Amino acid sequence: MVASDVFEGERGRLVNIASRILGDRHEAEDVVQLAWIRLHENTAQLDNAAAWLTTVTTRLCLDRLRARIPEPVDTAEAHDVAASPEHGPEDAALHRESVGQALHVVVDRLTPNERVAWVLHESFGFDFDSIGEILDRTPSAARKLASRARAKVADAERGGPETDQQVVDAFMAAARGSDLMRLLTLLAPGATVSADAAAIAAGTPTRIEGREAVAGFFNGSAHAALPALVDGRPGAAWFNRGQAMVAFDFTVADGVVEAIVFRAEPEVLAAIVRRPVVRDTPGATAE
């Protein structure tokens, strides 16, 4: 296949990537045209022209971002580059999701590298090996860049960092209020729901995987659940005549919910303690 045919087949995808990174479709089209010129000028034999075009387009976007505002020194990233192994197994479950609107919210808070890592990972399903090659970083460093970007976006969407208890209470309020978009912002991309044997016997799902699936399951539900402490952690529980029947055990990291486990073991339920909802949690109301 000749270079022009390859480019025309990839043009739409490349413009979409550049648009998400730069936030400007006209500028994205300029960048993609530059990538075409470089492909046309390249005389080397390319094993994968599509991957080559993706790398060139993304690096041209990085140049544009860095020209706008010089990338700040990121001591955490510098440590990642120095300490991360050159290669390692990466088992992240990747999920496609449109993040263009969120990028506008945090455009001034993400470094160029964070922005690229997050867009490629969240919107286009790139693995961290590929992102690392584009950014000239190790896969582990690329993963950390995307994780830091996701945490910054979550903070911006909620107006600032929140405690685990605030995140749990905001999630439950969004579930009761059928606020699907709020649920999505409070969930990690690879969020999961699971259950112990006792909870499954009581009728809870065995397993749900992925942000969209978890948000869909909780959307408009959990009206009877009340705030509780589960093994001393902020969570929730279904009560019947004052007795906890099923507990919601939350795992929160970087301001988002990574996992929810339905638990109904007798020893767990016996230790459930009711707690007040956090008063200043957005979207939450006192129980």
C-alpha cells in the first residue's frame, strides 16, 4: 500500500487524537498535515505506517503544548523515569471514553506528558507500552502519568480533593439521584463490583467490570442503603429493622472509587456501624 493510501485511511483517527490532545480541531488538522509531510519525506521502510503516523502526530502535539506553556519540572515524573524498570508486564484493562470536555476543565493543570498519556489511555485504548514509546518513558512511568492526570481531572470535576468518606457519600447520593454523569466521574476506568458468597446468596451480582457497567448498575438504585462503617472504612449498608443485611465495602484511591464489594458474612454485618453522611459532600443529603 502506498503512503498516500495509508495516510488517507488513518487521517480521521489521527485528527481525532490530535483534537483531543490540543482541544482545537483546526490546529489538529494542521498537525496531521505536518505528519503527512513527514511521511512523504520519509525514505525508510516502515513496518507499521499507522503506528508511525500515530507517534509522529502525538509528538507534534506535544511540541505544540510545550510551546504554549513550558512543561513544569515534575519531580515525581523524574523519579519515575529514573526508577522504573525498562520493561515490565502491564495488565491494565483499558476502556474507551470521551474525555474532551474534562480536558477543557483541567487544561491548565495537566503537564503535556500527563495530558497525552491520559487522552491516549482513556479515549483511544492505547496500552502503556505504546504510550511510553511515544513519550520516551517506560510503561510504568506512562501509567503513573495517566493516573496523576486522572486524579487531577477528578479533583477539578468535584472542585478539589475529597476524603474517602466524601467520595463514598457523593457516589451513593448520585446513585439515589440517578445522576449517571456524576457516577462516571466518581469511578475509576477499571472499577469493579464483586461479592462474597453470602452476598451472592442474598441476590447481589457476582461481578461487574468497567466504569460504565458499574455506573449503569447503581444509577437510580441503592435508595435503601444508609451510610455505614465497614471494617472501619467509609461505606454503606442495606438495613432491615435496624439490622445490616448487606454491606457496601468501598475501595477509594486518587479521589475515585476503584472497587465495591458486597459483603454479607455474619461477622462483618455484626460489626457494621451507622455513621452520619458528610455534610459538605456535593449532591449528598443528611440521612
